[in-house]
Amino acid sequence: MIYITRRERFNAAHRLFRQDYSDEKNYEVFGKCSNPNWHGHNYELFVTLKGEVNPETGFLVNLKTLSKLIREQVITKLDHKNINLEVDFMQGKLSSTENLAVGIWSELEQGVKLLNAELHCIKVSESENNFAEYFGN
Amino acid sequence: MIYITRRERFNAAHRLFRQDYSDEKNYEVFGKCSNPNWHGHNYELFVTLKGEVNPETGFLVNLKTLSKLIREQVITKLDHKNINLEVDFMQGKLSSTENLAVGIWSELEQGVKLLNAELHCIKVSESENNFAEYFGN
Amino acid sequence: MIYITRRERFNAAHRLFRQDYSDEKNYEVFGKCSNPNWHGHNYELFVTLKGEVNPETGFLVNLKTLSKLIREQVITKLDHKNINLEVDFMQGKLSSTENLAVGIWSELEQGVKLLNAELHCIKVSESENNFAEYFGN
Amino acid sequence: MIYITRRERFNAAHRLFRQDYSDEKNYEVFGKCSNPNWHGHNYELFVTLKGEVNPETGFLVNLKTLSKLIREQVITKLDHKNINLEVDFMQGKLSSTENLAVGIWSELEQGVKLLNAELHCIKVSESENNFAEYFGN
Amino acid sequence: MIYITRRERFNAAHRLFRQDYSDEKNYEVFGKCSNPNWHGHNYELFVTLKGEVNPETGFLVNLKTLSKLIREQVITKLDHKNINLEVDFMQGKLSSTENLAVGIWSELEQGVKLLNAELHCIKVSESENNFAEYFGN
Amino acid sequence: MIYITRRERFNAAHRLFRQDYSDEKNYEVFGKCSNPNWHGHNYELFVTLKGEVNPETGFLVNLKTLSKLIREQVITKLDHKNINLEVDFMQGKLSSTENLAVGIWSELEQGVKLLNAELHCIKVSESENNFAEYFGN
């Protein structure tokens, strides 16, 4: 069993807030992250797969293939977008780093299986000080 | 003559576009950076001062004092804000990294003089691959 | 189950030695880390929590709350301090990276529970080449 | 139980290809990594051990001892070498990051046991975007 | 006058040696970098331009345009290549970081002028510890 | 004219204070950096030389030779030391980053000349947020 990880990046705007909260309540709970005019981040996404090395290629999965999958399924939806307004798999969810990790897992799980590997971890880094990891359950 | 540099960080949303351009023209010139729903970055700001070391303290300027100046004059205006909509010194300007560097220079130049030092360089990094530097003229 | 990590930093002096060893023996076992005049590091501390996402906030724990806890319980005790002489939870222990990780775990375990999360990992990095991790048992 | 990690680095040339493939087939499977004239990387190697802290020293293993082991058993064989042509433990294997991680595990497993610790993970990073991890089975 | 920098990366094999030296002499002068079987690096290239901000766009040069120029003129020639054997602008030259910086300058100088900017600096980083910079004379 | 830079690292303890100040005055001026029990840092040192490329070697200076010079003249004096108590070239000086940069310049200037190059810049980084640069006058 081997684990491989591919890093991809996306730059996006977002806002943490609940529509059923007042502006004051949103500020109390989410602080400056609730700014109604949005803010944004350079997100880093680390996708880790696990499985057996293919003896024919020496790869678990060709990382170029994995990169292509991540870009098509996830990065094109997120990069230079507004996570709250424009990302289908985040609709109706708070755009926290935790929820982003869970949402990206769902977007990639099937595609990774078709590569004969298993999705092991989605890590989303929002800044040099903060990140979330999701292992699928 | 010694040079000292302090790094500060801010997370902000922005959009590159001209109101006198159509959406198509904006996309042609600015690409996905023109997204009307905004995107954002983790910006890094490097402020470099030059001057003589004060023999009493061994400092050009106490970096805590410099950090306080940068936070009060610049970071509070930019962090978790929308650069196009909310930042006074960027009003009427395209929110490019180049213009941010020039704008931040103007915000800091006087305050640095009061610290008995000279502003040497403003470097603004928008991503791990892109940055702009301004030396005051 | 989600995992979130907050990075905090502290700069401290320390020395690796045993009082029951001679200077020669200390040098033999701990090398230049036994220098009686101390040396120091920019330590990086990564605190990882696990638990369920709160559907009300999208957070496991608000990272600002976690940061405040780490600063109050750990960083104020370590930052710009001498680990051997001034840090209560390291008294009577060798100030190795391993022992620091275990000691910080004990300082944070109760506070994390009060945040409705579980402490998962304490990672202490002493340099770009060396780090220790502790998972609680 | 504590985990410690030492990072070491090596710069090496390699090529991904199979002798039983034509040049066209190699290019189809391995892309530009199959270049017959070789290419290369600055590899980063992270070696993680687990075990009990020695109460006499506060160490799981002295990281200088671990560094010496890694350099003698692995780095001297890989650094400034051609992985395909010159590295004994990679002979007859595709020089993928996955296979490197497995091969380095075998080189270090016995030596780590003699240090009274257990090898936990070999992580090999080929670039800032790609890495492989092996946990021994 | 503003300065902008774009980072691009390439992975390449090379060897430092002179054909008019014996193997022993090559080893004496170039050490393990003279290995006849090659070694390699993850190179980082930083290209800095200077000039006036275009008031129409807020850019000195659109960094996407600059990235495209660097990739077409330089990266496609170097990435996953053998610098000694395959890179036209390095033929007959020692493949040192210094010479790479000078060679890449020549490849980019004209193209940058056509973008209405001036090439200011080529920085080539061979490892986290070593880099060379060339300013054109 | 080419510029080359070598990075070296050292871990040291220090304290910012004046003997002619009271403890209170030292704390007022230098803050927690005046802690009488010391604190410490992982310092990074970047040494930049300038000069002509030697056509025989393609080098300005062999970076291994430069590394050896820096280690012998500077790093052995600073690494795992107390800068205030043990470093000859810092005696009688405040151990600020600014003074370290100037002091290291003096230690290296003659040795670099013997390598047929000119010392261009000493950059000392005390943390990821703070650094000083000295260009010799």
C-alpha cells in the first residue's frame, strides 16, 4: 500500500455568514470573515490517494492524470470564483475550510475509483496558519 | 546604511476590470481576474526601510514599531476587505498588484519618516508565482 | 469526523543536559545542544483537533478561539523564554522536542475538550529538518 | 509513543521508461519523464520513526544519529547520482517516487531497529506539488 | 517605475565538466557535480521586468503574457531536458547556475522589449541554498 | 557581472539589553527580547557575492568554497552559541539583526576578496517576518 499526494491551488473569494443571522450576529460568530463585501484566499489543496503500485508503470496513479482529474472536477469550479455564489457543490453550505474539504471529497471520490485507487485524504489550506483535513467519514 | 524588512499579511477580495469596458472586453484583457463575483488572495506585504543604525538601540527602527505602523496604516484597511469597494487609497484605481504597491507606498511614506528612517521598497506578493516591487519613483 | 490544524510560533532558548552528567558527558550525549550558555530556536507548533463539524457554524472549532487558547495556555509560557529555567510544565524534564510535544499536549488537552473537540496531534518543529509529533499515548 | 522526523535532501537524475516499450510507447505512458537524455530533481526525504522516549536523554533517537544513518545508508547512494544507472537498491525497478519510497524503506529498516526505534514512514517529495509516502506494508 | 516578477519552474539534468579535463581533474574542480552519469535539479526561475504602469490596465505587463513568453522561449527548452546535451542556448558553455542565468537573459531580452518593458533581472535558484542573479551587464 | 548567493543557517541564543539601563527601561525599549534568561532563533544567513564569471569553470566562485568560508569564519562562531556571551565579533555590541549583519560583513570581507570576488550583501533573517540587509557602507 502506497500513498501519493498531488498539490493544486486556487484563488477564490468567500464570506462566512448565515442568512438567518443579523449582521451583528454574523460578526459576533464569524468576525471579519463575515464581511458582506467578501474577502479571499490563495487556497492550497492536497489530494492523497492510496493503493497498490502498478508494477507495469511503478505508479499508483500517474500524477499527471490525477492533476487533470482534480483540475477538471474541482479547480475549474473554484479558481477565481466566489465560493458562496458560484460553486455548485458548496450551495446551501457555509463556506468554511472544513466544509470545503468535505465538498471536494465528494467531487473526487468517484473519479479516483476509476483510476483504480482509493481517495485517502483531502487537505485544504486557507493560509500558512490554518488547514482542514477530511478522511471520508 | 542598513536595510530592514518587515513582512505582514492580508487576505482580500478584488476584481480587475474597467467600467468603460464591456464584460467581454474585460474578460479579453483581464481574463478570469475580471470575474464580476470577485476572487481573492492571501497577499504578503514586505516593507523595507533604510537608514543608519541607532547606536543606543542597535536598531534602524524597532520592528515592533514598524509592524504597528503597517497594521494601523495599511493592514486594517485591506485585511478581510474588498479592495475595489472598501479601500480608500485604491478608489478610482485598478486593483492590480502594481497599483497596490504604489498605493501602500503613499500610505506609509510619511509615517516611516517620523520613525527617522526612509521607505526603500514596497513588495506585494499576490501568489507564490507573482509579485510587484515599488521603490518610490 | 474532520481534522483542523492551527499553527502558532514561539522563539525560545534552551539547553540539553543532565545535572548528573559532567560537562564532558553532556557534550558526548547532547553535542553542541549542551552548550552551558544556551542556544535557541524559532519553534513552530501545529495543534490538530478532531471532531464533528458544527452544522450551525460550519466549524469544528473557530480557529480564532483555538488560536486564543493556544496563545494563553502555551505560547505566553514559551515565547521569548528560557525553556529550562522559566517554563512551568517543563520543569524537571529534558527540553527535547519530544518532551515539548508531550508537555504541550498536557497543557492543551482539557481546554480543547471545553471547545467540544478532541486533541489529535501536537507537532513541534525545531528547525526545517527536525520535528516531533505526539498523539496522546 | 512519540514520532520524530528527519528531513534530508538529494539531487539526482532519472528517467521513467521500460526497456520493453518503444520510445513512442514510453512517451505515451511516461510523457516527458521518459526523455532518454534524463532529467532530474531536488528530492526531499522525510524519515519518521516511532517509539518510546528514552527517559535518560529525552530523545526517541538522537536526530544527529538518525541523520548519520540516513546519509550513510541512503543519501550517499542517491545524491548527485543517476537513479536508473547507479543506485543499487533501485536496479531493475522503475525509478518512480513510489518505488523510491519503498526502496529507501528497505535500506533503512534494519538500521532503525538497531537504534531501538521503529521505522514509521518514508516520504519522498519530488517537487513542491508531488510526493509519495510508504508505511511499510 | 515598477518592477514585477514571475516565477516559473523546470526540472532538468546536467553535469559540470570540461572535455579538456581528465575525470580526476573534473572531480577535483567540480566535485560530485561532475558525475558522468548526470544529476539534476528542480530549478526555480524568477524573471523581473521594470517599466511604467500602463494606466489603461494597471499592469506593467500582464503576468499571463509574461508567463507565456517565458514558457515558450525558455521553459520548453529546459524542462525535463539534459542541459548539456539538449539546450541550444547552453551549447559550448558550462552548465553552471551563473551561465544559465546569463543564457536565459539572452533568450528573453528581445521578447520582453516587445511587451513594452525592460528586462531587469534573471534569478536562477538551483536549490534552497544556492542561487545566481544576472542584471544584464 | 554576476551575483551569487549562498544560504547558511545557525541556531543561537541572545538578549537585547543595555547594561546602563534598568530592567524596566530595558523592557520598555526592547520588550520581551530583553528577557534576562535569554531567548533564541533559527537564523538564516544569505551571503551574496558579485564579480565576473570565470570562463574556465563557469563559476563566479565555487559555492562549496564559499560555503566552507562562511562556515569557518562565521557559522562555527554563532551556531548553538549565545551571541551576547560567546561571539567575539559581537562583543560590546547590541545583538540586533542589524548589528549581526554588519558584524558578519566584517568577518567575511577579506576572505571573499581572496576568492577573487566582491562581497555584495549580507542578509540576516531572524524569523519569517523580519530580516536585515547590509551592503557594506
